[in-house]
Amino acid sequence: MEPKVFDPSLAENQYRHEFKYLVSYGQLKILETRLKGLIPLDTHVAQTGSYNIRSLYFDDYYDSYLKENESGTDPREKFRIRIYNHDSSRIRLEQKKKVRGKTQKLSCSLSLEQCQLLMQGEIPEIKADAPAVLIKLVLLMKTRLLRPKVIIEYERIPYIYPYGNVRITMDEHIKSAKRIDLFLEEQIPLRPILPAGQHILEVKYDEYLPDFIYRAVSLPHLRPTAFSKYYLGRRYHL
């Protein structure tokens, strides 16, 4: 039987395995060396071999998402607006769910005007045929007072493998910012949320992780962690 190739049309409804690991700079370089000869980089990376991710996270009046993350509530969800390489021409709204240890990401495009309103904590006018993710965010802004809380930014080195829809990502220089109004600016004041030399490895896949990739990312003393960029970013600014 041929292995299953990732079908992008099914991605929106797919619950995936997702494991995170704290790694040192040295471990990161070992992993890069191993993976370069095995699976390709994401085609969206720049000449540096990485791209910049900046996300604006939401929470409600009672900081429910922060507290659920701290207590490990399952199921739970969170909302964020995301841009890549400081480019405001492509803005995404994402809803990330965690259910029984698996994750699902639903997303839709936002216009620049919608993003600017949401950055200000204002509720955009939407039509009945708006994307489901945007409809739910607007509903929660009205009923639970969801508002933007913190910015998280980092550099990502992403490797992809189509069989099993595998993504191996390495996130460096993870920082946070409180100035929500500067979300779309190219340069903003940021502060690190991890000790110097610590980074994050994420291993994501649908139904199976090929054995040769499993062996490549297996390092001594590497243990899964319940790391949350959003949680640490908020804790630094409370």
C-alpha cells in the first residue's frame, strides 16, 4: 500500500499530533544537520532558511485561556492573528483547538481594515457568509469580551514531508511585546521569554511519523514539554 500523501484540502478539519521540546542552540544545529539531507525546507522560507512569525493573541475578560493553559484544561482553544515576515498584505486569523492531546487549526484571511479594528479591540461588521472562525471570534468578543492581549514573535526554520503531513519546526529568538498598537509595524520593542540559548522544537504529523524522521529528531535527554509561547508571553507582562 502506498503511503498517504498530505491533501491540503483536508487540512482545516484534521486533528494532528503535536509535540514540543526545549532544545539548546547546539541541539538545534545537530537537528538541522540531520534533517537537511532527509526532508526539504518549506518553500516559503527566505534565503536565510527561515521566516519570521508574529502573532497577536486574544483572551477574555477573566483571562480564561491563560488559566486553562496553566491548568492543562482539555479541551481548550485560542485565537490569534498572524503575519509572516512583517508583511501586512497577507493576514490570517487562526483558531487553534486542543482535544485529547491532538491539535486542530482553523483559519481565514483578514483584510487590513478588519485587522486594524481587532487590534483596537473593536468588533468588525461581518456578513452571514463570513468564515466560521471570524464569526466565532466576533461572537466571543461580544459575549466574553475577548480582546487582544500580547504579541509573540520568533524566527522559524520549517521542514516538511508530505507522507503523514509531517512538519518539523525549530523556533528561535522567541520574544513578546505588549504594544498591541504596533502589531503591523516592521520594528517593535520586544523582550525574550526564554533564557539565552533556549529554543523550541516542534514535531507535528497526522496519522504517523516515518521512522527515519523519528530517528533523526531523537536526541538524548529530549523530553516533551507543555510549552506555550502565549502563556510565557503573558506571564512576562502581567
